[in-house]
Amino acid sequence: MTRETGVMPVAIITGASKGLGRALAEALAGRGWDLVLDARGGRALAEAARAVAGYGARVEALPGDVTDAGHRAALVRAARGFGGVDLVVHNASALGAEPLRRLAELPLEGLRRALEVNTVAALGLVREALPWLRGSAEGTVITLSSDAAEEAYETWGGYGASKAALDQLAAVLAVEEPWLRVWAVDPGDMATDLYAAAVPEDDSPRPAPADVVPAFVRLLDERPASGRYSAPSLLEAR
């Protein structure tokens, strides 16, 4: 994916200091993307930015909280400094409780946090970037879904509800903005800190985030219709 003008495309990736966000940032940097990266932890984000810059990409790393409107605006300003916004990846996620709890014990403040990070912040960032996404020849939004958005798993109610709401926002955005590609992607099981915090007693082996990234690259290369996609299915069909 390159712009018609020859300027390299620009992506904003939230939750990019580790896990899938960092793995995707490194993959895109290796393919010539310029990147604006977000995470709450400044030290880990700076380390990720150094690794990404090693691929020759221009990188701006802005630590902050995606629930803060000022921070979201700063992310978009940084992308505009690189030439625009071609892709927004909302990867930042909050569980609502660590470890996860049944709904009868889920703190309502935790549920609010999950909704704010996983759903409200995603829409806020897209709205901030929308004028430039519309102006891109290949404007794209990727939201991170979960099978918990569709299946009723014990203790995953709060997190799953926030992801189900995010899926619906993505589906409606695709209808309202038909010139964009809007993909809600379920990455499947991964070995991440988020999952370890959710279910600390589960130590069964899971794929590394880098093993899932080719599914996202395939979407960007092939640009199928807007919709909800499963990374394992995309990988199996390669």
C-alpha cells in the first residue's frame, strides 16, 4: 500500500508498546510505513519505537491514555506531520478486571473502563482522524475484536460486551463511510500480557503475536470488503 504521490503511507497504532501492536508496527515499518505509536507505558513504548525505527521508518511515539481526547488529537497531529492518516489500528484494550470475574463480582468502574478504552476511545480516535482517512486513497480502520464478542464465556462478560459494542460501531462506520475499509479483526488466541492478566492460571501454549500479523498484512494487501474477519481463518486460507 503506497500513496499515489509516492509518499509512504502513515498508520496510527494504539497499544503499540508490546504484543500484537508492536509486532504489527514492526511488520508495517518493514513494508515502508511511517508510524505513530501509542501506549500508556513510556519506557516500553520508547523501546518499541527504537525497534520500529530500525526498519527505516519515521516513527513518532506518544505515551498517553487513549481515553484522553487531547491525547487522541495529538496522535492525529503527529500523523499529519508525516503527511496524513491512511490507517488507524485501535489495538489498545482494557479487561475491566484482572483477573477476569463473573458479572456478579465485576466492578462497575472496571466495566466503564473497558467500555471507555475498547469502545469509546476507538470511536473518538476514528472521528479525530476521519477527515484525513477520507482524503486517503486507501483509508482504513482496523478494530481488534474477540471471540468473546460473539460467544458467552464465563467471566468474559464485561470485556466481551465492550468488544461486541466495538464490532457494531465498526459495522455501522463501514455503512456510513463506504469509501473506507473498516475491518473488525478477531486475532484468535495469542500469548500476550493481556491474556495472562485475564486468566493467570492458564499456561497452555498459544501463538506469538508475530505469528498472527500476516493475517493483518493480508487484509492490507488484498483489501477485501469491510466486515469482521478472523485472523486464524485468514492464515489458514493463505
